[in-house]
Amino acid sequence: MANSRNIDIIGIQMDLGASLRGVNMGPAAIRHADIFTKLDHLAINWRDKGDIIPLRDGRSLPGLKHFQQIVEANTRLFEEVTRSLQGGRMPIVLGGDHSVAAGSIPATARHAGDIGLIWMDAHGDFNDEKSSPSGNIHGMPFSAVCGCGPASLIPYASRFVDPKKAVQIGARDVDSGERQRLREARVTVFSISDIDRLGMSAVMERALAIAGNGTSGIHVSFDIDAVTPDEAPGVGTPVHSGLTVREAFLAMEMLCESGAVCALDMVEVNPILDIRNKTGMLACELILAVLGKTVF
């Protein structure tokens, strides 16, 4: 298990998986929110491993835009996350669009074995090259890391996440094709309406039980567009009526209390669309919450 008192910050300037440019500056926005001073206040030993910068030229494949650049950059991310975990540290991956999870999660699975996965996102991200309406790869990584394709997206992967130990939280914009694929894979999905009915505390208790049952740890992949756009305006694919800020913090605080988190992705911060780095600062604070920052 990675030690949450010793972390590696790993940025990846990826914006090729999405339609809009700008999320490549997400790592800088989160760093600009004074994350390192705040980590010092929590007495966390941190290392900033810098940013992976994707190649700007390469080929696409049918249904897979910018395939070559994304796989090349994610291969480097896979190796960097692996080194962090092998050193007994917790990797915190700063995206970048959500396609970067196709690099980080297979590294966690290879190192830790049978892991659980909690995917917090307004979108399903469970398409493959055939079901995707757009061919944008940031809508495919959840499917890929669960072994449901596209396999070509993760050629370095030696282990997949068991879909029955994967949980999607906050869904409110899911393509019809991926809705069926999620059901067939038996991924547990807590939509925003489930959160309305059950409350975030109950949803997280169930999610932790599913992702933590018999697993060696939980990888958390947090797309900031899970939060309602009024509070997180700096995202490329906003969807109205998302998680409140308080619900998001409660989720991260409960993840921290579980002691099961072994790696974290924080993705899709787009400074071009943000207001005075409001979304970057929120992403920073959510990272701190999963590392132990509390109100009292």
C-alpha cells in the first residue's frame, strides 16, 4: 500500500483526448493554487516529478483520435506511476483530460494487484472505438482499464480492474451505448439522482464496500466536472446539476478515512474556461482532503 504521507505529484499536459484545448494547463493551475505550501502544512513529504508533455504529431485510428500521441504519453505516465508505487509513495496524477487514467490505473493494478476503482465523473467514460459518438479518447479510459476495450489504448497493461469492483459516482450524462456497456460489465453506477435519494454519505459507504471488498487498495479517478458547473466552471464538458462542493469534500474525506486509497487522478481542469482559477483551487483542496485535511 502506498503511504499517503509520502506522495509524488505527477503532471501530464494532455488535451488530445478531448474536443476543446486547454486542459493541458490543468497541472499548472493546480500547482498555482499553492498546493505545495498546503502540503507542507499537512506535514506531507512531497516530490514534484514535473510534467509529461505529449508529442504534438502522430496518427489517429478509426474511432480513436490522436491515438498515437495518447498511447505514447500514457506509456510514460504508466512508467512514472510505477516508479512512484515501487518506492512506497502515493502518486497524485494531475491532468490533463481523463484519457490519462488509461496510463495511471494500469500501473496501480500491476503494482498492487486486485485493486478497486472509484470513478467520480459526470460522464460514463465507458465507450470504445465502436460505441463512441465522437472518437474522443477521454470518453474511453474507464472501459479500457476494466478490460472492456479498446485494448489497443493500453498495450502496456498486464492487469485489468475487475468491473464488479469498480464504482462510478455522479453520472448525469451517459451515452446510450456506454450505458448498455456499463450494465453488461456489471459496473456499479451511482447517478446524481441516486445521490439525491440516498445522500452522499450512504453512497460512499456502499462504494467503499464494493471497491474495497477483498482488494489491495483503491485507485480514485476524479474528474472535476463531477462538481456542478457553478462551483467548477473551468471544465471542457460541463453538465448542470452536479455534485455540490460539500458532497465532493465529503466523498474525499470518507476516502481518506478509509485508509484504502493508493493512487489519485485529478483531471479535466481547464484554466482557459475558468474564473480566477476557481476550479484549480477546488481541485487542489479536494486533493488535500483525500490526504487528510479536515475542517477541525
